[in-house]
Amino acid sequence: MTDNPGARPDADRVRSTVAGLMPGLLTDLQALVSIPSIAFPGFPPEPVHAMSGAVVDLFRRSGIDDVRLLEIPGGYPAVYADVPGPAGSPTVLLYAHYDVQPAPVQGWDSDPWVATRKDDGRIYGRGASDDISGLVIHAGTMQALAGRLPVGVRLLVEGEEETISHLEDYVEANPELFACDAFVIADMGNQEVGRPALTTALRGEVSCTVRVRTLDHPVHSGLFGGAAPDALVSLIRILATLHDEQGNTIVQGVTTGDWPGADIDEDGYRESSGLLDGVDLVGTGSLASRLWSKPSATVIGIDAPTVQEASNVLLPEATAKVSMRIVPGADADHELEALMGHLRSAAPWNVIVEVEKVKVGWPFAADMSGPVLRTASEALEAAFGRPAEQIGSGGSIPLVATLKKVAPTAAVLLWGAEDLALSRIHASNESVDPREIEDMVVAQVLTLMGLAGTQVATG
Ligand SMILES: [Zn+2]
């Protein structure tokens, strides 16, 4: 690698350095997969603590001597380090998470807690992709740049990304620890292996409950049914107004648009979503628009008698929880008000409707004009040998909004080795392709080298 971090980075030399690091990085990844660090309530805390210790050890071996655990009140510790760069250089915060999803044995072809390399070259195991690959990309980046870090680096590897996180409150209470010029969030992925992408948009999520009341108490459906309205039937009618015949979400006043970047391959989407044969896709417009730039409302729960306990009565009361993904750039408070207003106004027969706010999660849209995303885009092209595309993500990362509060001018870079086509994050047979990790380490090293000495704050 070049001794002058301001010089044009030498991609080939970075590539060979990283290639030499890969066997060690994969050994670390495989060891970490064996620790079931599930931070969900009800799961044992010991493996989560064992994992946080193992991650500290990995980064210490990667050249960060003073990496440490931050005690997060009410939650699991986060792995943190603050490594100064050359005078005047920008600071980059590298984010990943070490907690993983649970792995019910059903559906797995190999033990989820034993990293298993298969003939397709991929490594299978819970967390191999989400997000152990992300923290290994950061470790590889630090190893490749050891002793000649071109920028300041802050490391943040949290332990509660998959569950109720206590990190956001901690970040708001300790903003000085997280100030930086760029956030690099390695918890995303390309559409498929070898096809580099920057995630430039995240949908947000808002939710509310809607409760319908029609009667003072349950009454016999034979004696009363046909004239008095049933609460569950009324609720179903309200919920049915959220979509049109084609399945588009139609909430008055909610932002919608067309995705300007790459589209999504329909066969790949059908495969990765597990859509059953013969079942139609819903919505209209390009697949990318439906997933990344149009709203999508879902009924995620209903309180009503189960089929088992059903009896022949008119129900006096029923409640549903409605969640709506909202588009990048939208005002989350406004979108939730629109959803709640829609639900209230859709009530038939003057039934009594109470709508309550549950959650407001803001969407994210990257500013592509700044130097960080430009540098990253060039680095991806150099690492993968083809131009990077811009993709969105239907998922939300609430932490992004919190980080933007403590560093409003910082750029946010979202990428990683969790390829959409095959990695099956959160599902059975989760896996990662080691080539993707290698190329992402190269891209990340080149990005940090490219940012050295640049004025990155976008204002
Ligand atoms: Zn993740």
C-alpha cells in the first residue's frame, strides 16, 4: 500500500494485502458463528457476553489496542474504540452488530451454530452473513491499514440490533463518542454476489393500533346477527380499505414515487421471498418502486378470538395493529397521521373506532452529491471491477436517524456482504460468500484511503 495516504490508492496492492488476510478472517468468522449470541428476552445472556468478549479480542488482534466494552444501560454492551487518525484527517465511524437472530432447527440443512463451508463456496451458519460478515469486514479493514490508518476511526459493534435496542438512548446521551464525518454501516448487501451496490435509501416504518367497538357485550349471533354490527367484521372492512384491487397501498396523503435506480429481478425476488407457486405479486410499477419507494401497509396482528375458542356470538370488540413502510424522504410524523386518519375515516356504520400511535421510524435517503458516497462508489468499482449501482432497502435501521442527530453533516454509507439473492438473513440456511467479504474489505480500505485529507463534511 502507498505510504502517502493522500496519493491515489493502489487497488492491486490493497487487493493482495486483503487476500493474504482472508484465511485468518474466515477462521475468525467461523469461530464467531459458533456463539449463539441471541439478545432476545428469554435467551441466555452468557453467549451474548461471550460474543462481546470475542469481538473485543478480534479487534485487539486487528491492531486496536484500546478497544473496549461500553456498558449500555438496560442492555448488552457495545464494542467501542476511538482511534485517532493523522492530524486534520476526517473521522469515520465503522458500525456492525454482533447479536444474531434465533435459529430454530427447522429448515436448516446443517447445524446453524457450526459454520459449514459447502460446495458452492459459501459459509453457512446463523449470523455468518447478518452481521458477523460486517464486523469481519471492519476487522479486515483495520488489519489491512494497521500502523498507517489514513483517517480517524471510531468503531461501534452493538449487541442488540436484532431486538429492542438500548443503544439509541445511549447515543443521544453520549453524542461526543459518536461524532464523525462519515458512518459506514456494514449490515447490508449487494443484490447478488459480485455486483456492487450502495444502499442509498431506507424505508421508514410507522405503526398504530385500531380498536373497534360495537356492542356492550358479546351476544348470540343467531338472535342478534344481521342487524347489530360485529366488531371484527367492522374491523376487517376498515383494514380492507388500505389496499386497492391490485394490492397497492392507498392511504390518502401518503408519499409515493418511482425508484430511479436499478430494478430487481422478479425470479430472484420470488425465490428469496419464498413466494408459493402460482401466487401473484401485488402492487403495480417496477418491483424496485414497490419495495423501496412506495408505501406498504401490513396488518401485523389482530386481537380477536382464535379459531379454537370461537363461538357463535357477535364480537363487541376487536383490535388490529397496522404497520406501514414509508418512503425515503417522507415525513414520518405526517405519514402516521395520514394512516391514522385513514383508519378513522374508513369506519362503517358509525362503529366506535379508537386509533393509537405505536411507533414512528424515520426513513433515510442518502445525499449522493457529497465526497464520501462518490469515493465509496469509486472504491466499489475498483474492488469489484464493475460500476456500483444504487439500491434501496425495504427494511429500516432506526439507529441511522439517531446517528444523524449526533452528526447531522456526516455521510451515511450502507453496504456489506449480505447479498440479497442467497444470504437468507433471518431465515434458515443463512450463509455468506467469502468472495463478497474479501471484495468489501478491499472497497472499504480504498474508501478510507480515498477519504484521507479530504474535506468530507457535506454541510
Ligand atoms: Zn443485521
